[in-house]
Amino acid sequence: MPVLVFAESWDGKFKKSTFEAVSYANEIAKKLSTTVSAVSIGNLSDDELKILGKYGAAKVLSIKNDKLTTLSSQAYAAAIAEAAKKEAATVIVFSQTYTGKNIAGRVAVRLKGGLAAGVVALPSAIAPFTVRKKCFSGKGLTDVVISSDIKLLALTPNAFGVISGDGNASVEIFNPAVSDNELKTKVKETKKTSGKIALTEAELVVSAGRGLKAPENWGIIEDLANALGAATACSKPVADVGWRPHHEHVGQTGITIGPNLYIAIGISGAIQHLAGVSSSKVIVAINIDPEAPFFKAADYGVVGDAFEVVPKLTEAVKKFKA
């Protein structure tokens, strides 16, 4: 009874969050004295599928179905549930991405399993199965016991890390039946961004708010992000007025992230924003207002004008890297 992990991919390549989920599943498998099987949906090459062996997968079930060329959460859930039955898996791991969140709950219902979403650590005990997860919009942590026979875990990206080795994974073609009744969602158009670091994958994030005063001032944010090799983000008000695209909005009503470093520039630090970034390993706040709430949550704070501080910080980063 191996641990099963859903190996999420994008444009024929696995995401960093997938390698993290496989690494996490492998550590659980060691506790259970078993192995890891991964399930992949999409037309990935055998070479790409075998990569998962480096992170602990012994076998990869490859589902290549023309009906699953675009994401349908119902159909994906049906296919993953069938993979779990085939492998007799009692522990199933997802990454807490948009796709993972869409699918994990549906798989749990199909398998009558208990789901812990937003997991941040390995199980502290196997019997009873106890795992730590986020609660209260990421502001707190709680240890939960999953008492069902089948246990599903959705791992928070960047919470565990990637562990690589020299393992090899075998590839097995798996063709579960997917009925037309499962294909209730039709994707008419997909818009993709290229050349940028995805926020959910980023280890470094530079974010800004209304303190930038106008969209034409965003160049200093992009310059710092480029110097650091970071992704860019923004607060909700900035996205609402159209200064930045909505896919950069982080917070309780936007994207929840947990990078190693989060730099907040000209953001006051409302509780809704903090809920989406509180899992960051290190938070740096730059704000001209010494009473800004963000300073209470930040590990480091700079009280100063962003238009003076940020360019100097960018130059310092460039000199350090040089």
C-alpha cells in the first residue's frame, strides 16, 4: 500500500511544488515502511515522468487521456480516485495549489477519506495519524487527527522543501475510465503568462501597495525583483484600481504564498493582506509611516520613503551579486 501523490504539471513539465509534494510523500512512506507512487495527468514524456524518482517516487502512473487535456476538477478527481484504488493507497498527498485545492476535496468525498488542507509538517504520529496544518486564515497552527481509513493531505507550498537523491522511477501507463458525466467543465480559453516567476512557486517575492502612488512608479519594484530574481506581487487595492493584474494580488482574497523572503513596500499591512503572506519565512516591510501595522508582523522594518530606499536597496543587491 504505497503513499500516492498527485504530480501536478504545467505545459509538459512538473512544478517545484510537485517535487516538494513527492519529497514529503517519500518521508511519510519511510515512516510507514512503504514506497511512493505518483499519478500524473497529461502528455508528459517518459524522461520527465522518471524525474520524480529523484525525489522519492518508485513508480509513476501516467494518465494520457484526450478528455483530460484541460483541467476538469471532477474528471481529475475521478481519475486520481481510481489510481488510489488501484494502488490500495491509504495516504494521498496533494500540493495546496489552486489545482490541488480544486481536486483534493473531491477525491476525499469519492474515497470517504479525511482531508487535512494547508499541512506544514510531517505527521507527528502515525497512530493516531496526527498532522499540523494552518488555521484561522494562516494566522495559527493546529494539530489534527485524521481517523478515517484513507487520509488525504494538501501540503502548503514552500512549507517542507525539496529533497532530491539518485532514485529511479518506473513508468506505467494507466487508463482509468472517465465518463462524459464527469466532464462538466468546459474550458473555452486559457491565457498564459511567460517569462515570469509564478507567485506560488517563488522563493523570493517583492510586493507593493498604494504607497507607490501611481502605476508608472512600478519600475522600481520590478528593478528590485529582477535584481533579486524574485516574483512581483501587490496588495488588493492596487489590483482593484487596475495598477497591477489580479493574478499578482496576494492576501486572504487573493493568492496565499509562503516564500522564503517577502518584501512589502508601501503596504500598510491590513489583516486581510497579512493572512495571505504570514507563512513567509522572513518578512521585510518598507514604509514611510512608522505606525504601519506591517511593522508588527515584519522580521525587519525600514521606515523611509520607498522612492529613496528601494533604488538604494536595488543597487546594493546588484553590488553584492557582482
